[in-house]
Amino acid sequence: AFCLYYYVSNKILFLYPQNFKNFMIKSVIKGYGYYVPENVVTNDDLSKLMTTNDEWITERTGIKERRHRKNRNDSEETTAVFAKRASEKALEKAGLTAKDIDFIVFATLSPDYYFPGSGVLLQDLLGCDTIGALDVRNQCSGFVYAMSVADAFIKSGTYKNILVVGAEIHSFGLDFSDEGRGVSVIFGDGAGAVILSATEDENEEGILAINLHSEGKYAEELAVKFGGTKYGWSDRLLTEPEAVTKDMLYPLMNGNFVFKHAVTRFPESLMEALNKAGKKPEDLDMFIPHQANLRISQFVQQKMGLPDDKVYNNIQKYGNTTAASIPIALCEALDEGKVKKGDLVCLTAFGSGFTWGSVLFKY
Ligand code: COA
């Protein structure tokens, strides 16, 4: 029996050596960078536009300020431009140039155009070769989904260096009147990027576990309804503008409902990732949750029994930047030395869709 096993396994190895090699390929973060616009908008600034106050916003969300592009309708400062700035920093950190990038995965819910997506614009702005550029539409979970796509391409041996970006400009599309105050105080602008690269090192470094989830029956609990095939298109806006209501045009969020689902899904997804990798919560060096709401992150931290220094939050400064929030937080945690080489880190997100998921990796 042993001889037969030996013969068969050697035969397979001889016929398909590439398959065995690919089992050893892992994705590691080779570079990272972020960009946020200079224009700081404090809670007091917002209280000049709508009936709100610093106390309400701080108490319910933890947010003190966020960044908005200077001019809300500036056609030069677009999502792809923000992404370019973050990507250039990530390339520099990785010691690579745009020509070294094999593929782009771009997560955003606020693209420059309805179509095409912003990935192709980034390919052009960076001066990459005519590489593929894929847009991911998973809102707050966008970056986690984008990382999973990049990881799969790397593990399959298809690409070596993938630029993964999350970028958002919310400030152009929020309702800053009293009607929109439950949503508009939360969201901010920014971009973050990582270069995910292939490695065959045999140490544990790299992505260890990923999970992705969705529950589409809750799509309208957090959505922008207009601009699609269900509620209407530009044609409707031109021919029957009175039928196009504010609640179709601006983001609509059932805040309480989202909160309740988020505090369940975050720990579930984090535990799923840890279990898959054979790790325990106490093995975790840093948990970087999507910056949805400081109260959500604190709730999850408590539920998981994690100490303060193992949960990274920067929502106080930037608000919720959806797909950009995890990469911005990751970049800051790395720059501040709070994530170090060899650390076990989990990125977990929850958002519109509903969608949620995690990426667990050893840095
Ligand atoms: N300033 C002052 N008052 C505000 C306000 C604002 N910016 N926004 C809403 N209010 C008022 C409401 O009008 C309401 O007044 P009423 O009681 O007179 O009707 C009151 O505050 C409570 O509103 P409610 O929506 O019930 O508040 P909440 O405690 O649920 O907090 C959120 C609202 C949005 C902060 C909270 O639900 C939340 O954080 N949800 C999760 C959102 C999230 O994380 N989204 C991103 C997911 S990725």
C-alpha cells in the first residue's frame, strides 16, 4: 500500500508541479497608504447646517470630526483621485512602481461615474499597464471583499502584486438638512490602499482566514435607492421630477436596526475567522473593525473580551468612511506602531446589503 501511495503521489507531483507550488503561495501586505482631505468638519460646523450638536453626535457615535472635500461639487477631487493619492503612498512603501502592479481591486459606493467604475480611472491615473481593474460594490464591507478577491488571485498564482483600494467621497451626496441628520453626521471622505503580494515564505505571515456573508433581504435598511432599475434613472428625474423624493436620492438608514445586526455579525465573523485559523480571541494582537460607530466597536470589544489596546478606533477623527475606513485605520495602526511584524490582526466589517466578513492575517 505504501509503494502504491508513494508511486501515485510522485506521479501527481511530476505531472502537476504547479498545483503543489501554488498551495504554498500566500498573500502578504507589502505596502500601505491613505489619504484624507485637509478640510476638517467638526460637529459644531455641522450644527450650523442642521439641528444637531456635539453632545448628541459624540454620545451616539463617538465621532468628533470628519473630513470633507473642500468643495462638495468639485469635479477634480474625485474618488479615483483620492484613491490615487493613497495608492502612491502604498506603492512607495512597498518599493514598487505602478508598472509592477498586475491587478486593481477598487471598493467604493461613491464612484466617479455611475459607470464605468473607478478602478479603470485609477489604472489610468497611476499609469499602470493595461492591467485588469475590478470594482467591488459591497459598501462598508467593500475592503474586506476586495482583499478576499485579491487573496484568491494571488493564491491561485494568477497575479503577484495587487493594488487593493477602498475610497469614498460621501460629502457630495448627503442631506445636510434636519431630515438627513441621522445619516449625514456619520459619514466622511477618505481613501486607503494596500499592496497585496505573493510570497512563498514558509513562516506563518500572510492571510490566514477569510469569511464573507450577505443577507439581501435587508437591502433597503441602508441604501441609496435612486439611480437603479427599481426606483428610477435620469430619465425619471427629467420627466417626473416630483416623483423622485429626497428619501430616494439620499442614503436612507434604519439606524437602530443596523446597530442591532452589526453588534451580532461583527463577533460572529471575527470568531469564524479565528476558528478557521485555529486561533483564540486571546491570540489576537489587533482587531480593526470597520469604523461604523464607536458604540458598535465598544459593544463588540466587550462581547469578545478584548482589552482597549487590542482594538483600533479612529472614527473620532474621520467618521465612517465606508470602504475606506478599514484601510485608513490599518495604515494609522501600522504608522503608530500598534501593529507590528508578526502580529495577528483581524479586519472585520459590516454594512449595507447587509454584507459582512473578516480577513485574518499575520503581519
Ligand atoms: N442630532 C440630533 N438629534 C438627532 C440627530 C442628530 N444628528 N439624528 C437623529 N436625531 C434625533 C432623532 O430625530 C430622534 O429624535 P426624536 O426622539 O425626537 O424622534 C432621536 O435623535 C433619536 O433618534 P434615533 O434614530 O432613534 O437615534 P439612535 O439612538 O438610534 O442613534 C444612530 C442613531 C444612527 C447614531 C444609531 O442608530 C446608529 O449608530 N446606528 C448604526 C449606524 C451605523 O453604524 N451605520 C453604518 C453601518 S455600516
